[in-house]
Amino acid sequence: MQYLKSIILGLLFLISTHLLAQNDSIYQPNDMIADFNYMHKHLHLNHPGVYRYTSKQTWDSIYKITLNSLKEPLPYVKYRLVLRSYLNYVKCGHTQVIPSKKSLKLYNKRKHKSIPFKVIIANDKIFVSENLSNDSDLVKGTEITAINGINVSSIISDIYHIQNADAGLNSMKNFYGASQFATYYNALYGEDSVFKISYIKLNGDTQTAVISERSIDKNKKNILKVKSNRNLFNQTFAQFRICEGDTQTAILKIKGFQLNNGMKFYSRAFEKIKSQDIKYLILDLRGNGGGSIVEAAELISYLSKDTFSYGFCRGTQGLTYKNHARQKSMYYFSRTLIDLFGNKREENNQFYYHFGYDKKSLKKDKHFNGVIFCLIDNGTFSAASFVAAYVKHKSDGIIIGQETAGTESGCYAVNTPFLELPNTKNFIRIPHYQFKHKLPIKDSERGILPQIETPINSQTINSENDEEIDLIWKIIFEKN
């Protein structure tokens, strides 16, 4: 009888193993290990900043730990978490894991449960930014202290471990951890229909509640959205306006450096600023995740009080994963342009490039010489951090808000082809260039710090006012 039982158990094990192998959501150890080794090899060959923040000894240790975690089959989501944890040690916000097409197709096949509120992460706390639950007490600014028995400090720690960031900055981890909070929560702890949460109300009272998603009124589903009028100064990624009254102030909000006809946008905007004798410019870079460096440099040319320059560097070996690279055409095209116009020189197995804006390049006829207030936050990243750094050091701008996601000294970006992992078909985005700001500053491994830091707490989140803009108006009125 015991012998028969062993045979049955053995057959069940073989069947379950076969089913696991056929299940699209499960990766097998051999495939995961082969892909991890392939990624490890080419990441270290191509990324120019692998050893900037993490020593070879630490990398060797992390490599062994990661290998040991891949000895059993893993769901595709859990495997990507392993890769994200490993890449966290690169400390580069542009280095990312992208799901395979098959994974995305499988994910989109079914309806997913989601945590019923959006959040802001700040000061090691989690606050509600939008309530989607059936609990009316969860107003904006409510502080969440635990979800399903998991303390918020543990949740933040787990998110930090899988969210890559320039120099490991908590500012970037906070912003992108919050923007992807529901996805991260599901990946880390699984999906639930209801959530038991502990929270602190705005009046300071503590409370526990069981919440679920708010039911949607079917009659409201089909309400037509009114399209806003779009024009040169009212784009998806940029808006510009001259303030009414006699404040002599203009507001330029850039959500991303990917404008429609950006050169024309800046030219016309600063033409209006000049013609109307504007004294104060509010440059709003909050939540700006970056974009075109050329476009960002064009904006700086209207603001910098002096000539300025910036540079790149990359390894001389070129692309080492040609057989498994995506966006190869774009990679070689942009590399050719950089080689042609970047004043290239070779030194210590590195190619160095230099781009300069001399006095002829500065927009003298439309140059802004007034007071610049530059708004930044934990979402100001990449090319937006580039602009904020130059406004601070080359334009004597007044920086207001919170620490940026991008470091003050530069980042790794410019040319970022995708490595497709041969077996699991996930993608790894690897920057091939170090982008260097040419400013008289040391690499402090910090983002751009504001001269005037504005707080993030329950009251400011709950407020209907724009605290930073209100502060600027107060400064302007005092100056006048």
C-alpha cells in the first residue's frame, strides 16, 4: 500500500511539474538562470556606471544571492521582482525591467483587483492622494499606517528594494513607488478584494476599517469627456501663460521635454515675455520625468546668464548584445550623430563628448534677465533635473519644492536600447552613456535641493491650494 501511495504521489508530482512547464505564467529555473547570467554579463559590459555606487565585491555577493533565489520555478511577476532587486544595486533610474509581450498579454486577459486608493509617499509615511474606496473617511491627506496587517514601514522598505533610482535616492523611490503603488502592492503581496487598513484621520484620531473598491455608477460611465482646446501654448506636455493684472509674471509649466514644435514654443513664449517686460518667471518642473536633452538645453539657452556646456561618455566596446537588442536602428543612428557633433575624444577605453553653448548660442534678443522661480519635486527627473541644476547654478534661480529624483551631478541615459532576454523574453533597458553636467559642483549623491523646501504632510496634501505657487506670490508681492 505504501509502495502504491509513493507511485501515485510520484505521478502527481510529474503531472504538476509538466503543468507548471506549460503554464505561461511560470518560468523554469534553467531559463531564469540563463537569462539572469546573460543580463549580468551585458549589463556589466555596457552600463557605464555599474561600479560607481556599488563595488565589485558587493556585486559578486549580490550575484550569488540572486542565483540561489532562482533554483525553483517562479511566477513571471516574482521573477521580474528578483531582477528588479538585483538592478536596484546599479542605482540608475533609467535602468529598468520591462515585461515580455507574452506576460503582458497574459496579464491583460483577466480582470485585476486593485488597492482602492492612490497615495503619496513622503517622510517614511504613506498618505492618501485619491480615495477610490467605499470608506468616506479616506480623504486626501489621510495617513495609512498598515494594510492587511503589514506595517507601512515594511511596505515602503519592500518598494525601495525593487524601485531603482539615481544614486539610490529616496526622493525618486518615493515618487515612482507612489505612482505605481497598486501594481507594486499586488506584485509583492498578492491581489485582494478587500483590505483591512489602519489609518490616522486628519483630526489625529486613529481608526481601523475594512475597505473595498467603490462601486461605479453605470449611468456615469458613458459621460463624454470634453476635449480641451490645444494650441502652441496649451500642449499635453507644456503650458505657457502671462498672468493677468500688473504682477509682471509669466508661468511656464513643462511636464515633459517632448513638446510639439518645442523650438517654436520657446521662441514665441520668450518673445511675449520680452515684449511685455515680464520681471518674474515661474518655471514649473514638478512631476517632469525628462525627455529630450536637446530640447532641455534649448530652454536653458533662454535662461542662463553665462555660456554653458554639458557632456557624455561611453565605453569604446559598443553594443555587446547585438543579437538580442531592440531599437538597434535608433541606437546606431543617435550614436552616429553624437560621434559627429559631440567633439569626440578617446581616453582610458572611454569616448568623451562635449556640447557647448557659446555667447552666440544664447538667445540674446529674447533672453530672460528677470527673477526665476523654479518649482521641483520628487518627480523631477532626467532632463528636467538637468534644467533645474542649470537654473540654480547658471541663472541664479530660486529653487522651491522638494529634492529632485535626478542627481545634481548628472545621470546615465541618452541612448538606452533594450536587451531582450533570450528565454523569458523580458526586456532590460540599459543606458549606454553617462550624462555629465558641466557645473562647478561635487557629486554629493543627492538630488537638487531647494533653497526653499515646502513640507509634505496631511494638511498640505489635503489643501486645495497650490502651496508652492502661493508662496511665490507672497515673495513677489513683498518684492513689489
